[in-house]
Amino acid sequence: MTDASNIPAAKIRPRKRVSLMWLVPAAAFIAAAVLACNALFSEGVPIEIRFAQGHGIQVDDAVRYRGIRIGRITAVRLAADGRAVEIAARLDPSAREMAREGSRFWIVRPQVSIRGLSGLDTVIGANYINVRPGGGPFRDRFTGLEDPPHPAVVAPGSLTVTVTAPEKGRLRPGAPVAYREMAIGVVSRVALSRDAGSVTAEIYIAPENVPLIRRRTRFWRASGARLSAGFTGFDFQLDSVQGLIDGGVNISVPPDPGPSALPGHRFRLHDRPDPDWLAWRPALNLPGTEHAPLPRPVRIAATQEKRLLGWDRDVHRRGWVLPVDGGLLGPADLLGPAEAGGPVRLRLPEADHAVAVPAAPEPRGAGLVRLPFPHPYPAWPPERQRRPTGPEDTVVIGDPRQPSRFLSADRYIQNGDHWAVDPDLPFSDDWHGAAVVSDRDGAVIGFLLKDGDAVRAALLDGQAAHGTASHLKRQL
């Protein structure tokens, strides 16, 4: 018989239940929070901008970016110290990124200057605030600009460099930067140098004019007027009314301009140009009609054994050649013996040793040959090789790491089967064998040959480059 005292007693606990009466206020609270958040975000982002002058801006006037309305003015008041105007604005939720450190705000209004008219859309309509976005952390207080920043839009591919001068003179933001009386950029900022020993100005160059800014480019003040005295009396020259009033900057580019200037490169700002600067005529390649793809010459080293004064010695030559189907096309002094001598050995850029030339080169024009030679490079097609009928605008392409050079037709003098290059244009030995490409259709029409100080464009003959891999194997 089981002892009743050992049987555990059951414990009964009441089941807890959530009263439905609490669900109603909880749902109401959540709905109210959602509505409050929606209302808050729908009103946008509040910011405050401090200006020296209000320029007639009023409540409900627009805040714009890229020509569209992104916010509105909510209040206009005088600052507590009476020295500025404080403008409260609210940006649309989609324009929240405008409220970042580095953003610049200015009031757009009708303005008349020697450079022309601006803000004409506010002649009939109301003034408004424009913005250029920054990239810093979020903030809600800004100091507005009295004038639009320069340039108003920073285009991809543009260049900003710095010029230094002992004093400011008439330099000011917005002053033009010109080359041959053509505007190529603008002065974007003028300030004291960090050590207060000079004045620095940031120069913005438009993308299409960046090739003009080289290491040897010269900058000088556009005074607008120059007065000089000589044996025949006084000479007064007026450059431009704009330069006289605005105080812009002029540049000159020498025939040997040097490598391209990098962003932030510092130049000296001269008070006046040297007379030689005004006569400079460089040969640069500004953006224009592009023919893609462009040829990519290969730099090779050629070695030939020659007997001089009873002694055998190696003669070394370097230059550019163009890879074509089944071989290399270029100067005869690189791809074949220019004079009697031993066999020629070639070294390609990636090769660790020189290779003897396996076959005789084929003439392709005066001073040019095509050498059957195996190579690993993309071949320049024969349909993009031709002989020109007369001087034409060309682009000279050598080292792909350096800018190409544009030579207009008037820089050539036709002389039989070649064109002599203007002697005022300096070309170093590094340009020997560079491809001469027609600016009209992108065809290779010749190669640049340098012999001492003389530079000429050797022209291709009328036949297209030929030869195939099988043809090469037969010769080998």
C-alpha cells in the first residue's frame, strides 16, 4: 500500500493574460511616432546661412542646385551684432547631402561686370540662393559667399595649379586666365601664403586646355596696358579693357614645354613677359578629333658590329618602331644596317637578350623599312597605313608615358619623299622613330627621323604593310 505522504501535491497557478485594453494605446503610440517621424523628415533639413548682405532675399525664395529647387527660405533676420544677415532655410529631404561642411552658398542676383551679365534669370523672378555641395561631415550653420565661387562647376579632367607673387596687385577671384587672348581658365582663389611672405592664387584650367600647362609654362600679370620708352619715343600698348579692369593672368608655352604639370604645381607669377615669350609657338596636342585606337610604338635597342679604323666595335641605336602584321615597321637605321657592317641584333623591351635579325628588311619609303620579325605586340592594321599627298595636320606619338605632339601642316616643308619639320620646334633624340599619324583619319603616314639637329617626317610608300606569320616562318 502506497504511503499517501510521499505523493507530491499539485500546485495550481493562475495563467497570466495580457489585457486587450493595452493594445489600443500601444498601437496609437506607435502610429503617432511614425506620423511624427514622417512629418519631421517631410519638412526637410533646417540650416542657417550668414551673409554680409541680404541682397533682397525674402521668405519663401528658393534654394537651388543644378537649376532646380531643393529648398526654401523660412526666415530672414538681422544678426544680433547688426553686422550680418542670418537666413534660415529648409532643404528638401532629397537634398540632405547639401548640408555638409565645405558646401558653399551664395545669393544669385543680377550682376554687371566687364566680363558680361550674370544672374539674368532673377531680373524677372526673385533672387535665390545657389549651392555647391561639400564633402565634409554634416552641419547646419554656414557662412555665405558674396560672389559666386570660381569656377561655378569643377569639370572632370580640369587642373588646378598655384601661382605666387610678392603682392596681390589686381588679382581677384573670377579674373580670367588667357592664352593668345583666348580664355582657358579662371583665378579661383587669392590668399596670403602660409608664412605670410607672399601672395598665392589658385588657377583653375578647363579640361580642354590642360595640355597647355607644362612645367616650363610661364605666367604673368595681364596688366592691360604697357608703356615703354626708346630712342624713337614712348610706346603705349593696350592689351584689353578686361585685363586693365579685372587684372587677369596670361600664359605662354615654349616650344620645348617639358612634362605636364601635376595638380598643385607652383609657378611664379611674373609682372611682365619677356619679349621672347610672345614669339613662342609650341606644338602641343589639344583635345580634338580622336581616332581610337591610336598606335602604340615600341622602343627597341639595335646593336651592329662595325669595323672602324681597324677595330671592331658595337654601334648602338635606340628608337621607336611600330608592330605590324608579321614584323616591325620603322626607321632603317634601327631595323637594318644603315651602312656596311655586321649583322644587326635587336632587343625588345621585355626581352632579356638581343636577337639577331633573321631576314633582310623590306623598303617602305625613304629611310623606312619593314622587318619580318616575331613579336608579342598587337599589330597595327595595314588599312590604317597610307602615303599622304601633301603636308597635313598630324599627331606625333612616341613614348606613351609622355603627351603626344600636334604638328599642323604649316610646320612642315615638303621636300621630295619627306617633310622637313620647322627648325624652331625642338625634338630630343627620344623622339626618333615616333609614329606620324594623320589628324584627319588616324592613319600612320610616316615616322619622325632625327639626324643631328635636323628633324624630318619620312613618309610611307604607297603599299600597305604586308607579311603574315606563315610568310615569316618560310623566311626563317
